[in-house]
Amino acid sequence: MDNNKGTLDNILGILGLVSLVAIVYHAFKSINSDTDTSVISDDALKAIQEDPKATEKIREAVDDYHDNGEWNETKLESIL
């Protein structure tokens, strides 16, 4: 009976270790994913690089969006 208990403990220990390794691997994989987070669009970045004053215009458009909850597309198109 002690031999069976020892074998069961070994099997449970191995399963626990495999589970722990799988959890750590999954956590590392999700942290190390190849996702990009863009805070600014490519068009806006290009507009800012070409015209530094566009920064103020874009900031105004964002502020208007925060106040109204809607984008002024005509204003954005004129900036970008």
C-alpha cells in the first residue's frame, strides 16, 4: 500500500510540475506577443513630421472629441 501511495505521489508531483511549467509558458507567451499598440496613426505621425503646427490642430480635434463624443471628420481630413 505504501508503494502505491509513493507512486501516486510521484505521478501527482509530475503532473503538478508539468502544469506549473505550462502556466509559466502560457504567461510568458502572452506577455511576449508580437502586438503593436499605436497611440497615433501613421497619417497623423506623417502630418506632424511635415508640419509641426499640425500637433496643435490634432490636439484641438481630440479635445473636441472628448467634449462632444464625436469626431469632426472634416476638421481631421483638413489636418491629415
